[in-house]
Amino acid sequence: MKKAPTAPTTPVKIAYHHGDLRRSLLDAALGLVATHGVQGFTLREAARAANVSHNAPYRHFPSRTHLLIELAIEGQGHLLKALQSAVARSADHRERLVRLGIAYMEFAMAHAAHFRVMFSSDVARNRTGELKAAQDTTFRFFESELLSSEQAGLMHGGTVQQNALVGWSALHGAAMLVLDGVLDNTAVAARRKPREIAKVVIESLLTGILVR
Amino acid sequence: MKKAPTAPTTPVKIAYHHGDLRRSLLDAALGLVATHGVQGFTLREAARAANVSHNAPYRHFPSRTHLLIELAIEGQGHLLKALQSAVARSADHRERLVRLGIAYMEFAMAHAAHFRVMFSSDVARNRTGELKAAQDTTFRFFESELLSSEQAGLMHGGTVQQNALVGWSALHGAAMLVLDGVLDNTAVAARRKPREIAKVVIESLLTGILVR
DNA sequence: CAACGATGTTGACGCCGTCAACTTGTCGCG
DNA sequence: CGCGACAAGTTGACGGCGTCAACATCGTTG
């Protein structure tokens, strides 16, 4: 009813009925989360945005929550890539750590929808093994960066794991507080850009961790 | 139909029909959030728990979100009190800061439902001035504690406001990550109690901030 | 070319938040 | 003492939601 039968509009690979509904739904969901928040996201609205019936999503995701979990896994992958590439351009250990912190904060701001889904509590509550694994990988990347610094003789206190915990916590907390606007009325963060907040946080952490 | 007309069961103040429905609804909501999460909380279920009709809550809260906001304000008050009383029992500045950090983490664990509501994103999205003010007060308490330490000549780097930002971020991030179970698979946090995680975080922070 | 499985649709169910209209109980004022 | 106003609670309705079951369609594969 929609297309000429012998010539699909998107010529390439798989195009059963829709093209790639799974991808379209994930994209639509991301947009809806960006505008309406995680709670405001609706399966039916995502289906509408993809021009399919309200039950079509169930051919690709067992439930609304599972769609969000897929988004979260995807977001973790993007975050990991962002952190890796932020670090890649420098050989100086201290600078790598600073860039790592800034990249974390900037990812949270630039991909707020993904970030919110990744750490939304109802997703956390039904977390699958795959999502846990993705989160672990991110934490291990923090650890591996700190391990490099330690092996270079730059660390002075705490184990690598402890410092990774503190570092991740501080960056994550700052990102959350900024994202939720909790810091808007405070003197420090009022006029500062997220990038500068990240710098303050990471520099302060490094002062405590690195040798002097 | 329920009570003797001249002797209300709760003798003191106001007791129109129910006693104190507003309070009952807040309590019921807190319990529901604890068991079903913020998203799983339902106005109708809270009403059922309070033995009133599904529309009775609207005589006390303009919407579901506003009930949650009231819970969040209440929680901020409790958090502030917890932080204040944790600090009160010591005169040593360093110890006060350690206790402050531990109290933050322990509040998040012991009152997880309140804490989740306080920082749930849909509440943040519709935050009222009153909630903002309550959050500001908490931040200012962090600042005032650090200010005391600085005036005692204990600080060595960063402004009070910067250090308050970093400290709150780290504690908040750690609390969030623990609460969501993100750290469960990591080596540091696997077997540790929240209290010990808080210690690791706060000690590491103090190493960077305090004079040596 | 026929059958099969993956993909998408229709319709229904119960629950939800919210609005409007109604009832009931309480208190202040003449 | 009575009455009227107003706060508190109820009933019923509406549309939207997530999800289930049954049905329709289409590409692929034997």
C-alpha cells in the first residue's frame, strides 16, 4: 500500500515491512526521552513516531523497560568510546586523566537523554547482565587509566581501585547534579560551563591522588 | 458514621473526615516508592492504602508530581538534620568532615526511598522554589563546614566553594552508584559496606584538600 | 509454488492521572 | 439554635497507557 512492490525506497539490505523498525524505535525513544524525560517516554508515542501500530514495538522489545535497557546499553558503548578517544590524543598521564574527566562530563551534557536512561532508577532496577557488563567495562577503563599513571610512578595514595571509585563517583555525581539543575543556585556552578565544573572536580581529585 | 461526634479519636487539632489524610498519603507514597520505585508509585494505590477514594488525594496535592515534590522537600529536611547531628558530636575539623561524608552515604542507604525521590529526574524537572531552596540549604551546610576548616587553617588548595562542589559531587555520585547497584560487580565495592565506601571517598578527598 | 516464520495490525482489558459534578461533615455567625 | 458556606471526600467519566491474544501480510526457503 505504501511502496512500489519491486523497488523498495531504501534499496540496501534488510527491509521486511518497515526497513529497520528496531533502529527507528530506539531513535524515536531517545528523542522522546530528551523532550519528555524517561518517565514521560511512551511506547505508543515511539510507535507513532515510527509510523507503525501501537503493538509493533513488541516484535522487537519484550517490554517498554527492555527498550530503555537497550538504549542504556547503547549509551554505555558510546560513553566508553568517548572516554577512550578523549584519552587517546595525549601521552602525558596527568593530562589524560584531566581529559577523561572532562569527557565524562561533556558526554553527560551532550547526550543527556542517553545518560539519563543509563542511570535511571527503573532501568537499574531491571538491569540485565549485558548492561551490567557494559557498566563494568566503563569502570575498568577508569581503573586501567589510573593503573597506567601508577605504573608511571605518579600515584601517591590509595589503591588504583579506590581512586577509580572516588574519581568515577565525583564525576558521576557532578554530572548528575548539573544535569538535574541542583547546582544552578550555587555560587560555584552558577555561571560556569559544565566543562569548567569538570575541570574543578578533576583537578581537585588529582591534587589528592598524584605525587607532588 | 465512623466516630462519636463529640470525641474525635485523635484528640488534638484538625480532624475533619480522615484525621490527617495528607500525612497518610505521604507515608503511603514513601512506602510505595520503596517497594515499586518512583516510577511505580501510583496516586490511586496511595489512596487505596489510606482507605480513601481515588480522587481524595487531589484535595491535598494538585498532582502526582506535586506529592512527590512534597516528599522530596521533606527528605531534604531530614537529610540536613542528619548531616547536622552527625557533625555535632565532634570538635575536630577533620573528624567532622569524615562524619559528614559517612552521614550522607548512610542517609542515602537508610532512607533510599526519600533519597531517590529527592533526586529523581521527573521531580527535578518540575522543581518548585521551595525544593530548590531546600537543596541550596544542604549545599550551604557543606560550604559552612568547609569554611570552618579553612578558618582553622586546615585547607591547602581550592576555594571553599570549589571544595564543597567536589565533596558533594563525590558523595552524591557514590551514593547514586551504590544505590543503583552499579558498583556491585566492581572489586572495590563488592564486599564493602556503604559506610566503608563513604570512608574511602571522603578520606581520599581530604587527602587532596587538607594541609599536610 | 506452497508453507512457514518473522513482522506488523486490530481489538480488547485493566490500570492510570485528571476533570467535573455531587455529597457530607464542620464550623462560624446571626 | 439554625443555617449557610466551605473544606474534605466520593462517584463517574474520559483519554492514554502497557500488554495480551488473535489475525493479516510478506519474504524466504525447501
